[in-house]
Amino acid sequence: MNNITRRAFAAIGLAATLSAAAVPAFAQSPEELKKKGEINVGLLVDFPPYGTTNAKNEPDGYDADVARLLGKEWGVKVNLVPVTGPNRIPFLLTNKVDVLIASLAITPERAKQVTFSKPYSAATIVVYGSKKANIKAAADLKPLRIGVARASTQDVALTAIAPQGTEIRRFDDDASAMQALISGQVDAIGCSTTVAAQIAKRVPADTFEQKFVLRQQEMAVAMRPGQEPLHKAMDDFVAKNTANGELNKLYRKWLEADLPKMQ
């Protein structure tokens, strides 16, 4: 075999290897998950009360209870896998988890990467900061330091409206952004009203306040693209438990309010 032939075969082999590596994982159906007897669910643990940890340092919160409800209905074991805001979609797309029940807001950008179920939850995203800071609208943000969790819905929303030159400091998660506000590293943060409520419990009264609403976001279960049977089953699960009040019970348990009406 001459050098040219060897190089040709090597090129063919390399192409085949790269082609095989590019083939997406086989789409899992509800039947396959039930046969396996378990489902790996990615969820946040730094977004209370949607995602948090209990006294045993185990994943807990509204999202965890929704995952447990799904496991009970499907008769499968639920493995709760902690994820972060930036890595939750990569975890899903690289098959580290089967689905995400991770307070993932529905956005057009994310819909290009994942398939969303019907919304199972909602949250209001606000700018929350020091009472001393004069913030009434987006135009007031420019001379200030504003914190957000990197790659979060609030990051996207804040970036879209902040005047050019605004100092936006991006943190790994909501807990880090929260601590930055409390310690004075930033003047305000973009966060959910539930995170704002958690901050208010940790500081003296009248330290911080809600400045203005950034966005009302709806959250959904995320799946890999092309999993149509799983998508339909997940939509059916959300629709059924919205109609029968089970999701509202869980929402009231964790947020002490009724589940918002969603599309």
C-alpha cells in the first residue's frame, strides 16, 4: 500500500470516527425510561424555594417535588442531579440527565437548543437593590454596579435593557449574586421575587427594595430535541396536574401563593 493510499484510508477512518461521534444519543421514550426504572432529573439547588437543599444537604424545593410527582406517576425512581444555571443545558445535551426540571424559563434562544413542555411554574424577575440607590427605570442603572447570575433569564433581560456602559457583574449563581448584594459588592441585582424575599430575611428591615419588574417568566421541563413521545408525555403530565390541582398544592407548599395562570 503506497503512501497516498494509506493517507486516503486514514482520512476515511477519521471521517467515520468523527461522523459516529456526531450522531446524537438515541432519543429516550417514556416507555424506555419506565423499563429502565429510573429517570435522572437535573435541577438547581441555589434558587430557593424552587431549588434548594434540605437539612441533609439533599436537593429539595418545588422543582424537586415536581420531579418526585413525575416519578410517582410513572412508577420510576427519581435521581435528582444538581446543576447550575450555566451548565444545565449542557448537562441535558450531553446525556448527563434525562430531563431538566430546573426553573428553566422558556425563551426563543433556548428553544433552539431544547424542547420545552407546557409551563409548570412561573416567577417574576425584578431589579432589587439598596433603598439608597435611585433606581426607578433602566436608564438609572448606568452609574451603578448591577449583579446577575450568569446565563440566567435575568442576565438576558437586564443586558437587553441596560444603557451602554452599565457595569453588569455576572456571578456563577443566584446565591453568589445575593451575597454580592448583601456584602456591598453591587448596588442591585436582577433576581426573582423569591430570591428577593430570601435576601429580605437576612438583612435589617428597609435595607433593600424592589425597584422595577424586568420580566414575568414561565418555566418548563426541558428535553433533548427529537423526543416527541417524551414531549407528549411530559405535556400530558403537566396538563393533568395543573387541572387536578396537584401542582398548585406544591406551589402553595413552597411559595405560599397560588400557581400563576400560564399559557
